[in-house]
Amino acid sequence: MVTIDILLVTMVNKKRKDTAIKVSRWLDDAVKDYISTRKTNIEFPSKRNFVDKAVMQLLEDKGVKLNG
């Protein structure tokens, strides 16, 4: 049996519904490896949490105003 692990990023639209976004397996593995350390795991308890925060930070750095 083969298990495929796909990281899903959730973006919140104006109606407050989550949208799943697929990412590459290598990116999923890289995030999993990064958050697996004890110190990082406290700050980012899940892959979803890590990616949501990273995307939000990138958008804010680019000057995008986020509501929420």
C-alpha cells in the first residue's frame, strides 16, 4: 500500500471558506523536516500552520493588506 502525503495550504476568501491548494512533494517533505525539531514544533504545530504563517508573512512583506 502506498500513502501519498500532500500538504494542503488553506487560504481564506471573503466568504470565510477554506480553499485547499496542493504543493509539491519535495516542499511538503522540506516543511515536514523543518517543523519536526522540538523547538520549531512548538512554534509551528502543523504543516498547515507553518505554511499559512509563511504565506501571510510573504504577502505582508510584499505590501498586501490582510484582513483577519
